[in-house]
Amino acid sequence: MNYYGDRTFSFGPAGITKAVKYLLLANVGIFFLEFLWGPELISVFGLTPALVKKGFIWQTFTYMFLHGGFFHLLFNMFALWMFGCEIERSWGSKGFLKYYFITGVGAGFFTFFLSFNSHIPTIGASGAIFGILVAFAMMFPDRPIYLYFLFPIKAKYLVIFFVVIEFLASFRHTSDGIGHFAHLGGIVIGYVYIKSDWRFSSLFRSSRYLGYLRDLRNRRRMKVINKQREREQRLLERVDQILDKINQIGFDNLTKEEKKTLEEASQFLSQQSERK
């Protein structure tokens, strides 16, 4: 997987990608369901650590598709469209979805372990979105992002700023109603995933290279064996010719070269019998 591409696609307006489109539709569709069964949906599918501890493990996945209001949904979906499309173009839909859910679910477990007994539900795709921000900054660190559409700031600096803010804000996680642990979890898990996957890819490339060297060595060995077999075959054919000559004119009339050939053939047959 090529994480660190040099391509400079534009943001979402270049054309929405397949996985991003389906994620947008899923989030928006479920948001409309919240108008009908909001409290019930959140109580069952929002991430409540105290309930996850009791076996509501699905909440570490389903919480990503619930949102606390229109602007919460708007910000997450805008970021998904703005940064996710370009990442999907680089990784492909399968690789992008894999990363999206690993960071999202991972952020859910991050929240669960850091607020083990909390009865406050966490909802929103923000964990996965912050993971996408990390991926974008690692792929395109010097790409300018216009903060508030006015102030250009390089992607790497913007993400560092978010990391600091979320780390400080996580200390008041239970007081402001925002899932800072999920945000921080998406950042940490996204970074670790990309770095570890890069190492695994490097090891895989190394093993492929070693495999290539072994294959090359085997081919050379077979080349040597084939040459030896050709030489032996020529020797045996020459012996047959000499034996025919012996039948016709006798051994004493052979040339020195022919007698030497018979001696070599005798040594070869002796070596073959010893190997067997």
C-alpha cells in the first residue's frame, strides 16, 4: 500500500469517490432516523462504556454512524469528503475503508478503556475523521489547508495543533459533552497503524527480495547442473563411437585422445556408482 504518494489531487470537487459516497449516505440516512428514534438509537447504539463492559460490544462500531446534531454531522461529513476522497484515490476503496473502520472502532475501544465506568454515550464519526486527518498529513505534509477558508496552514502543522488541543481537552472529557478520547484515539491509532503497516510492508518487500535471491541462486544451480548433464551426455556419445571403433579395428589402434576419453568415462562411471 502506497501511503506516501506525491500526487497532488484536488480535494473532493475532483469527483466524489465510491467509499466516501457510501459513508456519506449511511451517515446522513441514519441521522434522519435519529429524528424518529433519537434517544432509543443512542441508548442502544451509542458508545456507553458501562454498557460495553456488560456486553454491548457492537457499540464500539455503531457509535460512528450517530451524531449529536446537524453541525456535528456537517463538520464530520465535510472533513470526510474534503480529505477522504484524495486518500481513497491513493489507497483504493478497500484500503481506505479498512483504515476508516480500524481508526473508528479503535477510537471506540480507546474511549472505552479510558472511561471504563462512564454512563455518558459517545457518538459521531470523529474518531475515524481524526484518523483521516492524520493520514492526510502523513501523505501530504506540506499541502496547504485553508483554515476558515482564509488562512493557509500546512497539513502537518494543523494536525499537530489538533493533537495538542485534543490531548489537553481530554482531561475534561466528562464535562464538555465532546468525545475527546475518541478524537485522540483516532489520531493515535491512525498514526500507529500507518507506521506499523509501513514496517510490515518493508518486511514483506525484504522477504520478496530474499525470495528473488533464492530463486536466482536456484536458477544458477540448475544452469550448472544442466551444463554438467550436457557434458556427460556428449562424453557418453563419444564413448559409444569409440566402442564401435574398437569392435572394428581393436583397442590398440585407438588414438591417445580416444584412450583418454575412455579413461575419463571410466572415472565418471566410478563416481556415479559411489554416489549411489
